[in-house]
Amino acid sequence: MFRRFGSRVTIIQRGAQLLPREDEDVAEGVADILREDGIEVLLETSALGAVRDGDSGVRLKVRTPEGESTLEGSHLLVATGRMPNTDRLNLAAAGIKTDEKGFVRVDERLETSVPGVWAMGDVKGGPAFTHISYDDFNVIRDNLLDGGEESVKGRLVSYTVYTDPQLGRVGLSEKEAREQGLDFRVARMPMKRVARALENDESRGFMKVIVDAKSGRMLGAAILGIEGGELMSMVHIAMLGDMPFSTLRDAPWPIRPWRSRSTTCSRRSSARCRENLGEKVRDRGTR
Ligand SMILES: Cc1cc2nc3c(=O)[nH]c(=O)nc-3n(C[C@H](O)[C@H](O)[C@H](O)COP(=O)(O)OP(=O)(O)OC[C@H]3O[C@@H](n4cnc5c(N)ncnc54)[C@H](O)[C@@H]3O)c2cc1C
């Protein structure tokens, strides 16, 4: 936003990629878009110290892979993550256990180490989003008030990174699917194959869906592109309904979010056709 207002913006990231939890190609896609918009992205760079520079300036010393240097600017936004403030609650006095980072330990029903005491939201660790906190409330309400057996196990987590264009994410990333040793395939399509993206003159980014090799069910998706959050929600709904990937892919969508008619391969099309369309299908293909 500030870049688009005309400010010079530099992002300093200690790790080798932005969005460290995302797949490398997704993080690179986001960084490429930011760079294209004129933002300087410094990876593997540590902040060493900041000092005031006159009345309105800041000088920040950084260590980059090329050596130390100093950045100058008018403002410094520090976003280094959030920590629970449970250290101030003396939870040990009540026997409530926390993990090494201070998050309250809960079981899958969100009950703490003390029966009858529950924890919800950011303070229990895990995905830190408003909708997850609200879902935690639903789980606890059912368990506490209705004697239910609601659990957060296997909860399908989705979120949007509000870059422009957005990154919509649901379920497993490719990295997570690999870590879990799953047998999966990856379908990938650039946004420049999406008619609506072309019509809106914003065709940067790509879609990527992780598909279970045996069942054809979707395990997760990353949609970096125009309205990526909205498109991701469609995938999220399809996943909740246990819809096979091929059903979503082949449906005759009136708004054509996925691809334009002229670039549609039929159900019987060759792998070549799909490849030509940028529907890069890895492993054994998605059909
Ligand atoms: C900059 C930023 C942007 C975000 N953007 C998004 C987004 O776009 N989408 C999304 O889904 N999520 C977003 N989040 C995350 C989201 O805000 C949190 O996941 C959500 O607010 C968690 O809800 P919660 O009720 O668990 O905690 P909180 O909303 O943090 O509420 C905890 C409350 O407890 C109070 N409190 C703390 N300690 C004590 C104490 N000792 N005694 C009494 N009260 C206490 C706090 O003051 C606070 O009011 C964002 C977070 C940040 C910081």
C-alpha cells in the first residue's frame, strides 16, 4: 500500500523466503510480485540495530549475505511475530500446563491439563486467525454446554494473505504433504490462463492444488492471483464436500474462474494439451 502511495519500501527477512510456512514456489511468487511492484525484498538479512536519524528518520543496520549495510528511511515497521502473555498469569498455580513457547496446552477437545478448564484462540497456539478462534468457541460450547465430543482434529484450515493480488490457502501445502509421506500429485496452472484474470489485467500468480493420488480428493490448495481468497473459498467448500479434484476442474463454470473456454482441455484430452495450457501436472498427472 505504501509503495503504491509512492514511498520506497524495503522488506527485511531473516529467512531464505518470505512466508516461511508456505511452499517455496508460492513464497517466491509473492516475492516476485512485490519486487515487480517496486518493493525491495532482502532475504537472509538480519536487522542488527536501529538508530534515530534527525527528527524524522531511522537508520537501520542490516547484515545481508553480501555483508553489512545501512538502510535509511522515515518509518520502521517491526513485525517479528506474536507471543502469548501467559507468563503473567501464574498458570502453574492452577496446574495449567504451557508449552515451551508459553502457549496453553490443550487436547483436541480444547480442554487444558486441568479438567474443566478450557482454552481457545491464539493463546492455545496453532493457526492464529479470527475464524479459528471462533471455531474454537463452537467446539468448547458444544463440549462444555452440550456434553459433546467435538474435536479440532483434522479441522480444515484456510486463510488469505492480503497482498494484492491475494494468496488464498487451504489445507495442506506441498511441503506438508511431503512431510507426511502422502502419495499425492500436484496440479498447477498460471493465472495467465484464467480468462477473468486476463480481462482484469492482473494475470500474475498461479494456482496449485495438492491431490491425493489414489482417491483424487483435494488435500490443499494455494491460489496466488486476483481474488485468490475468494477462489480458495470455492476449493475449501469443495473439500468440505469431499469433491474429487476432477469434478471441480471439469465443471462448466459460468464465471470461468479457472480457465477460459478456448483454453479448456476436454476430459479425454492428451497430457500434451494440458501441458500446453500450463496445467503443469507433475508425477503421473491428475487424471
Ligand atoms: C496485525 C494483525 C492482523 C491480523 N489479521 C488477521 C486477518 O486478516 N484474518 C484473521 O483471521 N486473523 C487475523 N489476525 C489474527 C487475529 O487477530 C487473531 O487470531 C484473533 O484476534 C485471536 O482471537 P483471540 O480471541 O484468541 O485473541 P485476541 O483477539 O488477542 O483477544 C484476547 C483478549 O484478551 C485480552 N487479554 C490479554 N491478557 C489478558 C489478561 N491477563 N486479562 C484480561 N484480558 C486479557 C486482550 O487485551 C484481548 O482483548 C491478525 C492479527 C494481527 C496482530
